[in-house]
Amino acid sequence: MKTAGIVAEFDPFHNGHKYLVKRARENGAQFVVSVMSGSFLQRGSCAVLGKYERAEAAVLGGVDLVLELPQVFACASAETFARGGVGVLKACGCVDTLCCGAEYLDGRVRWRALDILEGADVRQFLIKGYSYPRAVFAAVERSGDLEAAKLFRSPNDVLALEYLKAGRDDFDFLTVRRTAPHDGDIPAENGVYPACFGVDDRFISASAIRKMMISGDDTYKEYVPETTARIIEKALEGGCCPVSFENNERGVLSVLRRMTADELRELPDVSEGLENRLYKAVRSENTVSDIIMNVKCKRYTYARLARIVACAYLGIKKSDITKPMYIRVLAFNDKGARLLKEMKTKASLPVVMSARDIKTLNSDARRMIDIDIRANDLFGLCTPAAMPCGEDYYTGALKIDDNGR
């Protein structure tokens, strides 16, 4: 029984994600499991749509079982994000293949790049003031393998390498060519790929789809499955999306203004005196964006600083990032139910399906899942209309049929 695992954000689930699932099936996967980010994402912002809606869209789009990536890994660097996602898949005990999208598909080059990265002296470039992504590229480029170095110019290839590093001893790998450029606003070849991909769907990046949703442009419907479009329409009518930090910016600023420099130092990704620069910026700027731009430089990228702000808002500390401690189920179909039955005997971590299961976790796991719950409650203040607390307690794992929940 072959089972493919996908680590993703599905923000929102679009035609490119549907194609990735299709390729996993064509590669022989009978079951597809996804570990999906919850309320706040790797770029340091809210998801545009709630995690239960996104999980439902994923199941209707072909995924059999959707699990939640604990928040401490979801709003983190590529290395931590991959380590958390791959860790959850490994804990399931039934996933044998890791599937991901990338720009470059030559597996030999990818293995070379990983070997070079693991032996490269990245710190020498960090000392010179390079950001981590630039430092990694420079260190690998110095090896002389320019073909391998190219992979470090693409965020998706960097993430694919981190998946490989985290799961090289536990999974087979299937790398699928991305159907749209990372963060691309314009669909390549007008968005239609019948010759290259053998499908008639239209493709564009999730970033472009989110921009369409936020601006009220319903053209996004051309780039998502019909089932996703219906879920988004329902959420729009209920005032549940599009979700944005800007909807609760004063709430975010109030958290930042209450923090001392010592408290800022305890946030993930804060080092080398960055807490002092952040502390000064918080007291001189009146918007989150201006705070980030005040501190942003070659060493500290916008994405890294945005993640730091999100972690401050959510109350995540460096010490909270350890290892996955549970498997949280968000949604599943009939095939996913078969996998869950198998996981009862094979999973190495407790499987959480409801509030009752949350109460049985040990203190360390409870601390981690409490951050997930808090994140979802604070996410509810970033929606167009404020949502009530407690959704994670009254919404258990969703059983999805062909018509939705």
C-alpha cells in the first residue's frame, strides 16, 4: 500500500496543488496525506482562509487525509518548517513517499547540492552581514558546482532540499515541476499547460490568487478547483475571509509595544542584538510594515522579520520549537479513514481527533497544541468580521464526502 505525503500551506488549495496530488497518484500512490500549516504561515502572515476550510478544499481536491502542522513549525524558517512537516509524516508510520514541487528536477544535482550544503561553511558569510538565504547560496557557489548552486536561488528548491535533508533516511522522493513561478502574478504561457502537463487547468501562484481575493477580483476562480471556489464564496459571504494582519494591526502593535527587549530576544530567529533594533523600531513606527522596513537590511529579510512579528503576536518562544508531539487531524475522506485505522497501531505519536484527545496529551504536547489553539483564536481577530474563540474545541476532525462536510 503506497502512501504519498505532501507538506503544504494550501493558501488556498489551487490547480497547481491538484496537479501535484494527481502526479502522486500517477506515481503509484493509493493514498495521499498532507501536513498543512494552520492559521499563520511561513511568510509570517495569516492564511487567507481558515484552516478547516482549507483542509476541506484539499480533501475535495484529492487529498485523503489532512493533518495540521503545529504552529511553532508553520511560522518558521524553511529548515524548521520542513523538519516539522516531515516529522509529522514520519510519525504516521504509513507514509513511504514524500512528494513536493520544485523548479529543477534533476535528482543528481539535488543530492550534490545537499551534500555541499551539509559541508559548507555558511557562518563565514553570515558574519559578513549576508542574510541566511544569501549566505547559503554564497557558500554553495564557492564549492564551484554552479549547477547545484542554482537551486539555492529558488525558494521552492531550497524547501525541497530541506525536505530531502529531513527525510532522506525515511522516504522515497517524488519531485514534480511547479506549474507556476513562486509568487508569480502572471501565469506562464497564459496559464495553460496542455502540452507540458497534459491537463487543461489554468495555473498561477497562490500569492497571485490571494491578491485577487483581497482586491475583490473573482478571476481567482479560473485558477482553483470548483470545490475550492465554492468554499471561498461561502467564507466571503460569512465575513470569514480574506484574512489579513491589517484587520487587527492595532492588536499586533499592542503586543509589540508591551514587550521588553529581553522578551523580544526570546523570539525565534532573533539573534546578534536584533532585539534592540526591533525594540527601537516598535517605539518609532506606527504600522507593522513600517517596523519591519525600519529593521530590514541585507542580513534580516522581510520574511524573517515578519515571522518574528507573528511569533510575538502568538507568544511563540525559541524554547517552544522542539519536535512534533502529536498528529492533529483536520479533515479526511473514506480512504483517509482507512489510513487513520492503520495509524492506530503504527503511529509513533498520539493522534488528535477532538477536544477529548487534546485533554489526554502530556504537558509538553499540551503546551505545543495550546499554541495552535491560541493561534486560531487570534486568527479570528484578523478576519473581516471578528470570529468567536474556541473553534478548535467545538470543531473536531472533519469527515468529508464528495459534497463537502
